[in-house]
Amino acid sequence: MNNHGALPTSSYFFHRPMPEGLEGLNDLALDLRWTWSHFSDRLWERLDHETWERTGNPYFILQSVSQARLEEAAQDLELRRDLQSWLKERKDYLKEPGWFGATHATELLQKVAYFSMEFGLSEALPIYSGGLGILAGDHLKTASDLGVPIVGIGLLYQQGYFRQILSPESWQAEAFPYNDPISLPVMPVPNLEGGWLRVKLQLPGRTLLVRVWQANVGKVRLFLLDSNDPLNAPRDRSITANLYPGGQEQRLIQEMVLGIGGWHVLEDLGYQIDICHLNEGHAAFVVFARARSCMMNTGLSFYEALWTTRAGNVFTTHTPVEAAFDRYEPTLIRPYADYLADLLKISRDQLLAMGRQNPNNAHEPFNMAYLAMRGSGAVNGVSQLHGQVSRKIFQTLYARWPEAEIPVGHITNGVHVPSWDSPAADALWTKHCRKGRWIGTLDNLCSNMSQVTDEELWNFRVSQRLELIHYVRRRLERQLREHGAHSDLIQQAHHVLDPNVLTLGFARRFTAYKRPTLLLWQRERLLRLLSDPHHPVQLIVAGKAHPHDDEGKRLIQTWAQFATHADIRDRVVFLEDYEMALAQELVAGVDVWLNTPRRPLEASGTSGMKVLVNGGLNLSELDGWWAEAYTPEVGWEIGGEGIDVHPERDASEAERLYQCLEDHIVPEFYDRDQEGIPRTWVHRVRTSMSKLTPQFSSNRMIREYVERVYLPAAAAYRHRSGDEGKRAKDIQQWKHQLDEHWPLIRFGEIQMAPAEGGFFLEVQVYCGEWNPQFLCVELYADGLDRAEPEVHVMAQRGSLPGMVNTYVYALHLSTQRPFDHYTPRIIPFHPDISVPLEIDYIIWK
Ligand SMILES: *Cc1c(COP(=O)(O)O)cnc(C)c1O
């Protein structure tokens, strides 16, 4: 099938016919590229200004605009010209090979399937709740720009994440508006017969039908699955109704729909998949589905098929706390596991063992992250620090291995810059770094941006802040009207905030570990900052709490009530219903973006990266991405060290937050020269913009995924699936023998002698019947001062005279460290197998 083009028009189900001259509009409206290429904004605005402003959904505009308006638009020559030039621009974009097409042999990577429980592409497609989803959305958008062959798999929720309304007491209430799929920018996927593509999923006692929708993200297709099919049993129709439902069983079935149903969709559509990328453990059931397909296609057994397919599975973990992993109690999952185990021709216990820490403990819940670990050939966290934290978390699966060697790397998140730059920032960057700058390798962006003059940069910042303030006033007014506020209050909303005052932004999920109220630690001190007669600051705050998180709701209430203080009402605004559209405005306009999590609980954090391109600065805990990005030239930090949580540090970090504002940020912002420019501030903005924007872009992130993960994993997968399954059979056979012989392998005598600059070591290893070619004997020492551990391979010096199956390994090591820092160990070796990810055996002396 044609994976890159739009499906033929004849197969559209619900399109409203467009008048002559406007035929291309449906295609444009169904390509979510309008979320990052603002080329077409003018067109939608002209068609129906109000609907565009309220919904940001062009597809809905085409459905709701009057026929008379359409006919009129069809006569509007200028509009038609715009449309034609946009259609041409889109056609060119779709043909553009991008970085991947231009620099890599595309046959080395046919297709990556990216599985995620949520996708944050636009507020017009509300199937996301926060950072995880927005990262997934940015991943697809960037893959489109760079020509990386990806297809997305997700769920279409009839009720996405909730909308937030505050009660008169500032307590969060939730509304769950119904997403009418007909008005979302998605369309049904036809099957070969021209009907609606559905896949079947076997559940205990019944078959679930799952309908398939398609969203276009530039060159990338996103398939969304939904169970609201009239042919399903009534209660099954609501399986995909909510994002993150309360019930465990519904959640389990959703994850089966994502992993297993998603895999079937790819098969039915004829995709040749090299890589399955599991964005969080939610998608881990694809490990089973993919292995099952491999069994059907090759006749391999489950474990042989797992050896083959695992090499092509990639797992990205996103949480820094073990408690956040999805787990299912044995009694809940058993009936589902029985069915799966039958298909895979293994026992239920064998299947459940894949999700347990201790494979033999039948009482242990089934952990989706463990399944993802055991089913993947590469695993990564989302920042350097989070990689470290994840190694600690997953150490339970590799009990006898040192923490530093737990097989979890990291690729630091990034944001899709064209989605988060304001039109003015786009213009500024275009002037200095040309158009199309985000689709290549970002060379020269930094040096070009460092040429921008102080005057230009400061004028840009001033206008960005002014625009934000206008937006906040409009939004606040709407918020007050919706609450039926008194007209005096609405009148006041027209004057809140001051375009010349240092503007701080804080917006994110409200939950205890993010410490949203750290800035309120000493209210008097904050009030002084806000109401300083000469050098005041002002604050814009937004954020939702999880519907069941009363602590988070209390934190919202604290801020919202603080914002109503009569003395500072013009200086602090709490905006309801934080979502992507609001985030876009905030990150474009604020001077300083604040982030105060308890280290190391923010795995990466991405909102702070969104201010970079717009010239905003970061003041943050040294956690997640900021622990890597921070230097004194680009922003400010409020401390944080280690990988353990220390709530008792709240007080000292709050103190540092105030000091930073009082002693550094406020003085620097207001330190103006004769031209009215704060030179040091502007210098800092320039450094942060030019150095950090490319580094924390998803462009850099995707290139790392491609080069460090996707390409090697695709090569490994092809190698293992080669030879018509013989390699996988050989590996399984080999592993079988290893299991048999491993218990007999042991150390014999060990001899150490001081030698030139260190020591000389000889160890004897008894190998039993096992071929020593498949062993590796190493000398290990923990790293000093957080350095990487030392691992030295010992050379085999032949067999021990007079003994059977006993070999001597030797090493001359030059080192300052004493011998007792070192321990010899034996691990399995096989050129195709990743140790310890795939085999965690280890024998220590
Ligand atoms: C970027 C973004 C997030 C994630 O940001 P964090 O830094 O992880 O809090 C959450 N919600 C919205 C609407 C966003 O735009």
C-alpha cells in the first residue's frame, strides 16, 4: 500500500463535498501539519474566524460553516490563490526526503511502529493528558519533518482527558466533554473491501471488535483504535471511552487493544515493521503479538520467536518511581493470560513469568514495565539523570549485577520546535537561520543566532510579553464570564498584568512532588517581590490536578485563592484548564519559566524546553533535562543533588528560590542602560536561545533514536530473523544448553602477584562441558567518585595441565587501586546476544 500519500479521496467516508475551486480543503484540514506550519492559519481564519479561534480545528470548520459561506469563499480569488499555494507547499513537503531520506540508506529501516497510550498533537484532538502524550506527538511531527519512516499507534478516546473548571471556592471540578469522532480531524480506515477496517481481539468468552481511525501528521500516519462499535457488547463499547480509566480491568483491556490490536492493524495494512517502539510499558503486550506473528510466519516456537522479535523492540521508560508502573493482580489477569498462552503455546505461568520480578512467584502482580524490559532489545530513560534512576529501579530484575551495568541507557527528550515557537520567534529565527532550519542537522543555528543584536532581541522579547498579556486578559475575561462573574471583575480583567513587568510563568500538573506552592513557602516574601514599587514581578499560573488527587487540588486552591488577594490581584493570574493552546502562549511570552520538582522525580520535563526558542529563561531545580542543560550563563538553579528524594530539602530550596529572584533575577532584568536595554539579561537570553534550543529539540532527539537505537536494532532484528529462523533456533538451542551447564561452572584457584605498576592475576575456571568460547571472564571494580565501573576482560591462557575442562585466565593490570577493589566474574558470551539485557547470568568469585 501507499504508506506516504493520503488515501484516495473516494474512500473518505464522511466528507462534505466542497464547491469547485475548494476541493483541496478537506485534505488540508485532515493533515495535522496545520498545528506547526502556520502557513494555512490565515485561510481558516478567513473562512470562519470564530470557530477557528474557539476550536483550532479546521476539519470542524469545514463541517460547521454555512453552505453560503463556502460558495462565497469559492468566489474569493485571493482565498483560492492561498489555497492553491498551500496545496503546492504541502505537496512539496510530502515529497521532501528530510534528513533521514537524504543521509541514510532508507532500506536499512523500513518502518518503526510507535505505540503510545496518548498523543498530544493539538487541542483539536484531545487524546492526551500531559507530558508523555505531548512528547509522543512531538516525536511523530519530527519524524515527519525528518523523513523518518514511522507509523503511530494509539487509542481514540470518546472522552479524552478532562477539562478543568474551578468552583467558587477554587476547588477543581472536572468536565468530560464528549469527543464526537466525526468532528475530530481523523477518518475511518477502509479495509480492502471498502468497508471499515476492524480488528478482532479475543477476550474471555467473547470477541472484541476494534475500529480503526487514521490521523495524518504530515508524512506520518497515526492509527487510532476505538471499541465503540455497535456490534460489541454494551459494556465493551466503553473500553476505550476514557483516557486512564479508574478500573483496573478496563485499563488492562485498553493495553491489550493498544499492544495486540495495534499490531494486528499494522499487519492488516501490510506494513513491514522493523522496530516496535514502546513509549512507556503500557504498550508492552505488543511483545506477545509480534512474537505470535513471527511464530505463524516461520513455524518457530514462542521462545525462538521471542529471540527474533525482541531484537526489534525498543522500550522507553518515563517514570522515576517504581510505584508508577502498571501492575495487574494475578486473579485479574489470569483469564486473559490463559487465552494468550494458548495462542503462544506456552503455559500460563510461563507467560505470567515475563511480568514478574521473581518468575516463580505466582502471587506476584504482572508488571507491564517488566514485560517491556524482558521483551525489548534496547531500553532507555528520558534524561541522563533519569537513566541513572531507572538503572536503580530495574536493578531488581538483574539482582546480582552492579547498578551501573543495568541495561538502561538514556536519550534526553526534546521538543518539536516549530510547534512551540511563536510566529514572531519563527520570523526572527527565519531571518537569521533561513527557512527549513528544523529539518536538517541544525548546524550553524547556534552561531547564526549569536549574531542577533541586543536591540533586536530585546524588542522581540518586549513584544512577546505584550502579546501574552493581551492573551491572558482575553482568556481571563472569558473565564470570568463563564463563571457568571460580576461586571466589575470582568472590567478589571482588562487591566491585569503590566507589559513592562518581569513575568514569571508556572504551569504544569499539580501534584505534590512538583511542589507547585514552593514559591508560597514564605508568603510575605513573595508579596514583597510582587508589590515592589520599582522592580515588581508578576506571575501567571495554570495547571490541572488528577481527578483523584485531592492533595493536588488543594495546591490549586492555594494558588487560585492567593491570586484573589486584593493587593496583588493585578500581579497574579490563575488561568483554568491548562492545555496545549494555553501552553503555547505561555512559553512564548514569559520572561522566566519556573520549575520546582523534588529531585529526581521529574524524569525529564519538557515545558522548560519550550521557552528556549522564544527567548524565555529557566529557573529550575537541577532535575530532569535542566540537570544537563544548566550552566550559569543560560539560567538559574535552586539546587538538588543525588538520586534520592529529600523532602526535608524543601525549606532550603525555597530559600534559594527567593534568593535567586531577589539577588539575581530581578536586579538583572531591571538593570537598564541608556537605551533602556538590560544588557546582561539580553546576553543570557541570546546564549540560552542559541545554545540550548537545538540541543533540546526533538530534532536532536529523533536523530539520536535513529542512529543509536533504531538502526542498530533493525540490523539486529534482521540478522536474527535471517536464515529462515535458523539463527533464532540456534540461539534458543544454545540458551537451552547454557541453562544446563551454567550451574556447573565455577571458579578454582586464584593467584595475585604485585607487578609493574599494579598486579598480575591468574584465575582458574572450571567450565564443565561448556565451551569456554561462550564465556567471558572479567575483572570488575566499582567506579570511583561516580565514574563508570572498570571492567577488564581476562585473556584465556589455555587449559590447566592435569585437569579436565579447567582453564586459566590471566591479566596484568596497571592501576593505583588496591587489589581488593577488584572482583573476578564469569558471564555468558555470545556474539549476537546482549548481556545482561537478554541473559542476566553472572558468577562472582
Ligand atoms: C509541555 C506540556 C506538558 C509537559 O510539561 P512538563 O514540563 O513535563 O510539566 C504538560 N502539559 C502541557 C499542556 C504541555 O504543553
